[in-house]
Amino acid sequence: MSMVTLMRALASEKRLQILEWLKAPQAHFPPQVDGDLVRDGVCVVLIARKLEVAQPTATGHLQVLAQADLVVSKRIKQWTFYRRNEAAIRRVRGQIARSL
């Protein structure tokens, strides 16, 4: 992943908010019918609702985060679920620290 892709992903307050919510999904989202909040991730519908944006807008934010490898997606039935990629986030923290 390039530093430009990473910085683009982190340049949005909404994307930073999503990453914060996904750090503790059980504290920020209601239980889901399909998928475990922690193991499988949070359904894009719930993320869009919490962001107070349309689902395509939330999907766009999540795709930018996925391109930067900060979140991973998983399909369950017709829904897409997202969770943080903790290993990548640790690498990113180190990468940012080294470049300052």
C-alpha cells in the first residue's frame, strides 16, 4: 500500500470515525441477525445508519479504507460486513512514526 493511499484513507473524519467505532463494535452497534459483530464485522447498513449517510456513501468510505488495507470485508448472504485489520493498523502506525 502506498503512503498516498493511506493518507487519503485517513484524511476523512468520517473514515476515522468508522475506524474508531469498529475498534469496539459491540459498544457502538446493535446486535445483527447475520454475522458476529467482532468476528465477522459490522454490516454496511448499520455503519451507514450510524454515519447518517446513504448506504452507497458509506460503502464508498469503506472501500477507501479497504484499499488502504485498514479494514477487511466479508460477504454473508447479500450483505457486506467490515472489521478492522488490526495487523495492518499496527504496521501503519509504525510506518507513520518512521516517516515523521
